[in-house]
Amino acid sequence: NIVYLNGEFLPADEAKVSVFDRGFLFGDSVYEVIPFYQGVGFRLQAHLERLNHSLRAVRIKNEGNWNEILDTLVWKNGGGNLSVYLQVTRGNAGKRSHAYDDSLEPTVFACCTPIKDVWGEGAESVVPLKAIVTEDLRWHRCDIKSTCLLPNILVLQQAKDEGVQEALFSRNDKLTEGSACNLFLVKRGVLYTPKRSSEILGGITRELVLELADKHAIQFQEVDIDYEQLLSADEVWVSSSTRGVVPVVEVDGQVIGDGHPGPIWQKMFEFFAAFQRKL
Ligand code: PLP
């Protein structure tokens, strides 16, 4: 397992970061998770644009040659189907102090783990999820992919404690997104998803769902979604880079639709699979 740290490719157990790194002390860092299939980044440029957005938003210097770093990392780990994690922290200040010096050199870390090819394995292999709805206790810049993930971690653990696999956030009676995924619902053949704002992460998979819906004439709307609309939906899905588009068949113990993955989800899965085969 070869990782990348500050200009070097080295075995994971030799990669060391200072205890005064601001990523460690404050979560003062941003990240990306990018799937590679057969060694090729899926929507890589969109991920790198979002990374640039996150870095700019928190004013961390952006000097990485990301394409080259990630390609080399993937190649050194044998190519194939990998999820690449890339984290950029504000750097090591040598002391603990909230205020920082603009001259800090960012710490750049990247590693990868094998993933299954969601689209290649077919819709039958997708396991539908059950979810709970919880209060969205996050800050108001969820468009930044920050490593400050305590709220996300706690709600997912709560979901696990309650015997389900996902937690959906609700803020001011509006559903925002999942603990690490975007949210969609289908009602009478129309696809709905919360609009992009600083209350959600602009998911790369979300963008592709809308693109494919557009291409294949599935009507969609980016709108507020409340709890009642969620529970009375015909279909509920969540989307993320590593999991793809996954049906949610139960929310807070209530069955969604007929309790099975719905027909529009089936179609969307096929559109994704076909899109990926053409890459
Ligand atoms: N929303 C949150 C909070 C996430 O953490 C993620 C991904 O990890 C997503 C949405 C989905 O984004 P993407 O499709 O770019 O993976």
C-alpha cells in the first residue's frame, strides 16, 4: 500500500505527519474522494474543480499538481478499481494557535483503497438502504468538503445503533442530504433533489444524475423537500462517488413506495452503467 505525502510516494506505515499539523489539531483541511475505474479517474476534472473550490473557500494554498500525483499513486498501487482519498491541510505551524501564518506550506496526503465497480456489477448487486432522519447540526458551509466531519460521523453511528445504514439530515424542516451522500426522490415519475446551496455538498454524482436525467428525458426539479414529501415519495435514492446511486426503501421505520428499488432508479442505474462503459 503506497501513499503520497508531501512530494514522496512511500509505504503507508512510513508516512508520518506532525502532531502540530493543523489538520490534526483543528480539522483545518479539505479533502476529495475520487473513484478510479481501470486506473482512470471517474469525473476527475469535476473533483479537482471542487477541490479548488474548497481550497479557495478556506484560503489554503493550492499548489498541487493533482493530475500527476493521483495518476502516479494509482499506477503505483496497481491501477484497477480504486477509491483515491486526497487531503490538503493548512500545514504544520509547529505550535497550537488558532490564528495562522499565510506562509505555511500545506500538507498533502493521498492514499487509495480497492472498490468494487458498482456499475459493472449490475443493479441486482445493489443492496437497498434503510435510513433515519436527524437534525442537521453542521455549519452553513457544507459546500466546502472539509474534514471536520463530527456531525456526519455521529449521525451515521446513530443510524447504525438503530440498525439502519444511512442518516439523512434535516434543517429547518427541509431535507438537505445524507451523512456522506446527496438525496433524491421520485414522485409520479418526476425526480426531485434539494437545490445546490451552501447547505449541501455539490456532489459530483448528483450532477451526473441530473445530466443523465436531462439526456434521457426524465423530468427533474431542484427544490426544497420536507419530511412529508420524503415519506410519501414513490422512490428515495442517495448518491455518492463510491456507492453510486442507491435506493432507500425505508425511512424512520416507514416503507417508501412498495419497499423495493423503483423503476426510475432501475433506469438511472442502467444510464450510469452505459455511461461508464463508454468511457
Ligand atoms: N454529501 C456529502 C456530505 C458527502 O460527504 C458526499 C460524498 O462523500 C456527497 C454528498 C456525495 O458527493 P460525491 O457524489 O461527489 O461523492
